[in-house]
Amino acid sequence: MRPDLVLEAKAWVRGAFQDVEIGLDHEAGKILAIKRNLPGTPRTRFPGKLLVPSGVDLHVHLRDPGSPAKEDFRSGTLGAALGGVGTVLDMPNTDPVVDRLSRFEEKRDRVASKACVDWGLWSTFTPQTTRHLDLAMQSVGVKLYLAPTTGIPEAGTAQDLSQRLLFAAKADRLVALHAETPPTRPPATLVEHDASRPAQGEVAAIEAAARAAPADAAVHVCHATTAQAARAASKAGWSAGATPHHLLLANDATSLGAFAKVNPPLRPVAERDGLWHAFAGGEVPILESDHAPHTREEKGRPFTEAPAGVPGVETMLPLLLHEARTRGLDAGRVLEAACAAPGRLLGLPKGQIEPGYDADFFAYDPRAPRKLRGSDLQSRCGWTPFEGREAIVVAAHYLHGDLVVEGGRFVGRAGRGRMVRAQSPPKRRVPEGAA
């Protein structure tokens, strides 16, 4: 079959940047072929730029329904498109919480017409959940919380956790685990917040979940804050993700105050640096934004009253690609963690420039960064904890072979994004000698 669009570029293909020609089946929105030379017209070239797969962000909070002043599905997915992310998976702690099938269906129908990139929905289990298997099978996976956080006032008992892990395994769905122990006291600073939700509690929560999980459970540990947490996940046979804020910020960011309040908390500088080294060495397999915007007014309240969470879907790849360049880290490490690895974990034909995969990719010039400004970003919250930091610019972004970002501006349309369907996740890798 002859491609109906050919892209000529230095592209990240099979783990390396190569000069290739990429043939697209534009009607199907798929990559048809990758060769040194391909026949076909029209042709598009990207002189001076790198072409890389779109990000797959398996952890965003787009606040729709419930909090339109912070975000909705259109503004959140528009930010994703401009940040090089082609697929987002939205967490269930919206208002109302997606803990029953009727709420899942209502949310699905509500957001479909707003999506500027591809999308999927997580669900969760609470005491109000009845049709656990039906809910899980409709979702891309099940989020389980081991400590209270935004929209989730109670985490449930150890028995609840065991039953919920079993339901997810029976439904053959991935579990996204928020692994923390409940806070010990109300914190008034970033340092106290770290102490109230300590790093050792995060590890203990992962270990407790591993003991409670059935042998065939598929679990992803969200937002690991330390190398030790990532290693605990790996020991259990599970994946782990890290966020840009845990990789780049620490609890000494006193000027940010509650604007840097997140769950789990920012850690001390040494722990942050240890997490970066673990990520750089491949011990943290996945990058996720944990995009969780709140308004300036909310974040400006006293620390004890301010909600936890920071925006990040639009800045994750631009920040980390630039940070990798300045630190001498191969950009492929970022692309593997933000694109290929989450695509594999979710069983989606995304995150790699390969024949048969979705034609989702973006172009950028690594030598032409810009300074981030919250006022320039799409999130309705209008701020970023990375104000003034340098990041790459997404010059062009293709979704299913269609140009949705050109010259750093969105040229697509809301409703263009497709809902991704749940796939069977990789099974738990039980270490040798384990029970």
C-alpha cells in the first residue's frame, strides 16, 4: 500500500534518532512504513527539528465534572496537545467520584465532545460501589487510594484493599495505586507536610499492598517520590511512575509554599536527587504528570487549608526533554518513560514510531527553548510551579496523522480525540522464591 503522506525527519525510532521517511495511512491514522526512502506525496520535512512519539500520560486530573474554574476536559486536553501529549487517562476523583457505572457513563458522555487528544477514564471503588466488575471492565483501570487525598476523604481498610485488588484482577484491569499511609498531623509547611506523609510510609504502603494482592494482580504505583519506593514496586513485580515535580522540586521550595503542596509530598533535596538518578538509570520506568490544578485563590490560603496538587500535563515533556539535555541524559530515556513504556503498560498502539502504531508524534528544536510562564499555559488555573524554567517548544503535533499543533499554536478541534479502550495489562512479575 502506498502512503498518502510522507514525513522526512530525524526521528526517534527503535531507541535511537535516525534519518528516516515515515509513510502514513492518513485515513486510518496509522503509521504504514518506516524506511530510508519511501515513495509518495505529499511530503513534509522538519529541518533542524526532532520528531518523537506523542506522550501517553496515564495520570491526569482534568476536574471535569465538578471544578470548571480549575480545569475542564477541553482546556486540559488542549494543554496536553500543546505539550506533546497525545493520550491522557483521567483519574476518578472528580465531583462526583467515578465509583459506579452510571457515573462512569455520565462522565464519558460529558467529556467526549471536549477532547482535543485521545483519552481514557479510570474508575475507583468505594463503599458505595456495587457492580465492581462491570465498572472496572468499562474503565481503562482502577485507581485505589491508600490514604486520603483530594476528593477521597477515606481510603478504606486493609480488608477493603484486598477485596478491591481481587475485583480488579478478576476484571483483568490495571490498578493505579496511590501508596501512602494516612497523615499523622496537619502540616503548616512543606517540610512538615513531608514529615506527616513520610517516605517510609510510602514504602510500607507498597509492601502492604503487595501482601494483599492476588498473584495475577497488575499494579502501577503512582507518583513514587523516592528511589526506595520505586524499588519496592519493582520488588513486588509492579511498575512505578515519577512526576516532574518530584524529580525537579524539593521541600526546600519555601518561596512556593502551598503552591508546591502535593500528595505524596515533595521530599528533601537528597531524596529528590536520588529519585532523579534512579529515573536516569531506568529504575523508574514511567513518567506521569499527575496534573492536578487548583486556582490561585485556593493555593493562596494558609498551608493547612490549601488543597494539594499542581498543574503539569502541558509542561511535563517540554521540561524533562530540556532537563535531560542540560544534564547530559539521553532524550531517549525521557521518551521511553513518557511515551513507549506507558503505551506498553496500557496495551495501546501508542508511544512508539512503528508500523501499525497510531500516527501520533510531535516535532521540536532542542536548541531553542523558551521560559515557562503560567499565563501562557492553557490550564484555567493560570500558574505553574516551574515559572521561569526553560523548556522545549512543541512546534508541530500530529494526532492520528492530522496536524493539531502548528507553529506552537493549536489548530485542531475539540472532540477530535478518541476514547481509548481498556486492554489486558501485563501480569505481575512474582520474584523467584516468593510465595
